[in-house]
Amino acid sequence: MTIDFKALYPKLIHLLLDTVFVVDEFGQIVFVSDACQPLLGYSADEMIGTRILDYIHPDDLERTLAAANSVMSGKSHTDFRNRYLHKDGSVVHILWSARWSEEERLRIAVARDVTALRQADQTRNALYRISEAAHAAETLRALCDGVREVIGELFPESDLYLAFHDAEKGVLSIPDWSANQENDWTEKPKDAGTAIAEVIRTGQACMASRDPAHQGMGLITPPKPEDADWLGVPLISPDAVLGALVIESPLPGIRYREADRELLQFVATQLATVVERKRAEERLRFMAHHDALTGLTNRSLFYDRLETALRSATRNEGRLALLYLDLNGFKKINDTKGHETGDQMLIEMARRLEGCTRETDTVARMGGDEFTVLLTDVHGRASIETAVAKFRELMSLPMNLEGKAFHVSCSIGTALYPEDGATARELLSKADANMYLSKRHTS
């Protein structure tokens, strides 16, 4: 049996899963196999006679032209990768094998769709990067910064919003990346009717439209599938929806597809697990350095802060003050009114002390009804006397606890660096002695 191979070749070419392109020296497509339709969404008839460059992703146009010129100069390519635009607007990643036929003056190339392979690589890399960020980050905010880099590489043309939901307050806590400062957060209300609120309410991913007036929130009105320029996926723990991970298009023309949703959901699933672990670590770290009742700095962390402040003051020839405070008559109130009332009184005292100090100062509970305040960058005894008078005035205000008004006072002892001591031990001893001296004068 004689086989007509010339007649068979076209049929074989159209059976190939990879797409065969033949392009003339002017960049016009003169032949394309039937595999072009599943690859780019266009039929062969639609593509023949058009320019191959019309289908290339704009960001890859320059280097694709350089590769084409290289092929036409006689250098074959077997591993060139670039991006093309599908008929539906999505991006297709293609691996090319191409050579130049000088006799026919034609560029012959075979195109393989490697989009799924690239997505698998991205997914694996994202998992590794998130794990790496989780190990490196000491705080939740630092973890968010690491995740931002990962998402930025996966979706370089999109804006990212990462929101954590506080169910009790009904607000969203969002890292404030506009300030580019560590630990900056912004709180926004979780407005009903927004796409992000729907993601958190349902625990389901949502493709929606971007709301130009409210960045990251999204419009709940569903767009046509091909017009989605907002994509949000939930951060889900075993017990609740922690928040949402959102990307949106800042520019026209960028649209999200099902593959984008799957990739972002994968990242969100890994992130939710890491967030739960990071929150648990932060709670343990907080408990180790803070008083369980009042939330104030505890004795051990206060000593560390005092030592650090002393070293800084020594280097910079600065001054600092240490205040030791004790509630007068607290034991009697605790014994007669109950420990719950006593605990509420200590909590109220802690909040008042925090309310009249700066962020650079440190308030600590040393134990029982004894508190210390470390004041940095002070300007002599006159300024300390003013601060003490302010503390006394604030503490003299009635405390409304369980429907009853309690009037309490406190004894305060002070010590000033460097006049009253050069070490933490000397300053604490001096402030403690002055506190008991004050207590005797008021008793």
C-alpha cells in the first residue's frame, strides 16, 4: 500500500495538541493549525492574515520582537517563553520552538500552552514564600507585609487589600501600606452591601466590580463574568471567617478569571492557617510579658524597659523618672467589697495611668495594688512634680464600679535619674522608699 505523505502531513499537523504557526517575514500569519482555537480562542480562519504581534501581551512585545529577529537571522529557539492574550481577555503563557526557513522566507513555530504548569509553579512558590514569611515575621503585621510581596508577584498589576474582621466591633482592620510604617493599621466599618462584607458573611469567594469611591470594598452588584475587576476570597479558620484577601484592578482592561480565583483562594487558605498560628504566638508572647488582669506591662518586661531606658539616657546624657504608686486602703475595699470589685478597681487604675502617659512611657503592675510608671525624656524635678499632681488628681476622681461610687487615693514615690541613682535597682529602691514615706504622711 502506497501512502501519500504529502496529503497526510496537513492532517497530522492538525492532530497535534501543540499549535503550529507559520509567519511570513512581515509578521503576518499565513498558516495556523486547528489547535489555535483551544490555545487562544480564535479559529484558524480568524487568525490567518492577521499580525502575530496583535495577540502578544503588551509587556512582552519588545522582547518577542527581539526573539523573532534572532530567529530570522538563523538562530533557532527551543525554549522561548512569552505571554499572549486569549480572545476572552485572559493571559496565556506559551513555550515556543521556532526556526527560520530561508528558502520560503517563513518563520515556523510550535506553541505549547504552559499556563497550567506556570500556575503550579506559582502555587508551590507561594506556599514556600508564605511559610518563609511566617517564620521570619515576629508580628501579624510583619506577616502581612511578607504576604503582600507574595501577592504582588502573583498579581503584579493588581492592588492588594488584606482585611481582618473584628466581629465584636463590626470593623475591618487593614494594614496601612500607604504610610509604609511598621505596625500601622486602619480600621474601616464592615458596610453591608459591599462585596468584601459579602465574602466575610458567606465565607465564599466573590468576583465583583471595583468601587472607585471605596478602595478594596467592591460593589456587590455582580458584573458579567468577563468584566470582573474585583476578586475577594475569605480567610477561614476552623471556627470563623477571619477576614478577606482582596485584589482589584486599578487600571481598565485587567479582569479576573476562575484560575485567578483558584490561585488566590489557595494563598488565602495557607494564610489563614499561618495567621491563626501567628495570633496564638502573639497571645503567648503578650501573656509572658503582661499582667493577666490589667494588660499592663509586667514586672519582668518593666525591668527590661527600665534597663534599656537607662542605657539610652547614659549615652545621650538624658534624664528619666520612675514613679512607684500604691492605692490607699485597697486591702480594706478588697476584703469588704469582694475580690471582683477589687479587680475592677485595679483595672480602672491601669486605664487611668495609661490615659495620662505618653506612648514612649511605660506603665506596669508590679503586683497587688502596686504600679510603676517610667517617664522618659523628662526635664527635672519640677516637671515630675507636675506629673505627680496630674496622677493624684486623676486618681482622686470617683470610680463607678457595679453601680457604686468609690473614692480612693494613691501614694506616689518618685526617683529621678541621674540624681537619685544610676542603676535600675537604685532607682526602684528610692522610688519605693519615697512611696512608703508618702503613705505615712497621708495615714
